[in-house]
Amino acid sequence: MNATTTRGALLAALACVLVGGSFTANSLLGDYPYAGGQFLRYALACLLLLPLVGPGAADRIRALTPRQWSRLALLAAVGMVGFNLAVIAAERTAEPAVPGVFVGCAPLLVAVLVPLLERRRPGRAVLSGAWLVVAGACAVQGWGRTDGPGIAFSACALVGEVGFAVLAVPVLRPLGPRLLSATVCGVAAVESAVAGVVLDGGAWLRRPDAVEVAALLWQAVIVTVVGFVCWYMGMQRLGAERATLFSGLIPVAAACTAPLVAAGSYGVPQAVGSALVGAGVVLGCRARPASPQPGATSAPSPGTTSTLTTAPASPP
């Protein structure tokens, strides 16, 4: 691993640890309106990110094509609003760790999906690392307490996690991590408000209590502002396949923080699973980033291009 890869790995790891902690924070928002909470989170995050986007941001925004704007809207809907609403809905009837297990399977899906879109075989090292990460994620959390709706919404969270990585890549290069994060947060805030009005009417937004304020601030400032920028900076250096291996750290972080709100425990199985996740991440990251075959093109898919595993040449 060279300096660029190492830095990308550290950034991706930090982002996923912060997201893992958000599963526990989500459990404190069970009584708050779904969409209203996400509106507050993303609107505040967008305001905090705007001073960080750097010069020329307005020109880069104006240069976006309608196709790129549609991808941003889909990214916000699937990978942000949909993901978080799915996690919160899952935790209505499941322990916070359960959606974490599903999200921990994202590396395997991305390790298979991205090469298929680029018409090449999955990388052996990345695929092997992904299997270790998934096994570790399952060992960390077990199966936990859940039911049918908890499983269904956890599966939706998995789809959102995969989309959060894959759908962002075509717009990561022109916008950069900071402007991309600010833009999708603004879009997600609008989508959350619309969803809230449609689903909950006038009850979509209310004043949060002290615990809910703390959880929303954690989500907005730490998970969104810090976590999103770190994630996209890491993905910029590692590529989508290797960066997504670090999502295996999400259930590890969820298991570590769940005892803080009496929503789980951490013992020997969790320690063994954490070791498997770590081994899978190391194995996958030691692989060379894959390149599309000469002349190959990706299959048409909203939000994906042939650059899915190619890191931009220059840092943000």
C-alpha cells in the first residue's frame, strides 16, 4: 500500500466507524418523525458544508448535466434518505446491530456488481476480502432480535449502502468530495421534506427533545459532514470496490457503541468477527485497483460508468 492508498484507507475507515455509531444514534430517534429528522440532519449538514466547498463551486454546479443531476437525486433518494429511513424503520422492531449486519454485506455486492458493469471478472483478492468481511460482520452481530419488517427494512438499508458508493462515482470527479457532499445533502433535505409532507402531513416536523437534539446533531455534524467527506475522499483514492470493503467496519462500530444505550453487548464473538473484518479489509486493499478492459463499456445503468473503480488522478 502506497501513501495514497494508506490515506484513502484511513479516511474510509473513519467514515464507516462514524456511520456504525450512527446506528446507535438512530435508535434514539425511534419516536421522531422519520422524514422530519432526516430533513433537519441534511439541511444542517448542507449549511455546515457550504463554507468548505472551495472556490469555483458555483461554476462546477452549473456545469452539471441533466443526467448528472438525475444521478445526484437518485443518490440522495437511495443512498441517504432511503438508507436512513430504512435503518430507523428496521430499528423499530430490531436491535441496532441487525441492519448493521445487512450493511456489512455491501462489500460482496459491490465486488461483484462493479466488475459486471465493466464487463470483467471480479478481482480475486477483493472478492476474497469481501467474503471475510461479510463473515466477520455476521460473527460480530449474530442474528439479534428482529422480525419480518426488521429484516425487510435492513435489506433496504443494504441497497442504500451499495447505492451510496456506486451512484456517487460518476459525479465524484467533477464535484470533488466536499462539493459532492454539500450538494447531495441539499438535495436530500428537499427530498426528505417532500416525503415528510406526503407521508405524515402536518406532523412531519416537530421540535425534538434534548435526547433527539443530541442524536440529530451527531448525525448532522459528525456522521454527515465529517463522515461523508472522509468517505468520498477515501473512495477517490481507493476506488469503489476497495473502499466499500470498509463498510464491514459499520457493524463492528455498531456493536461497540450499542452497549452505551443498553442495546447490545460486545464479547468474544464480536472480537472474532472484528478480526475477520480487519483481515478482509487488509487482503482486499493489498490488491491492485482494477482497470476496465480496453474497449469495454459498462452496461447502461443509472448512476454508473466505466470509471467505477478508477480513482481520480488528483486529490480534492
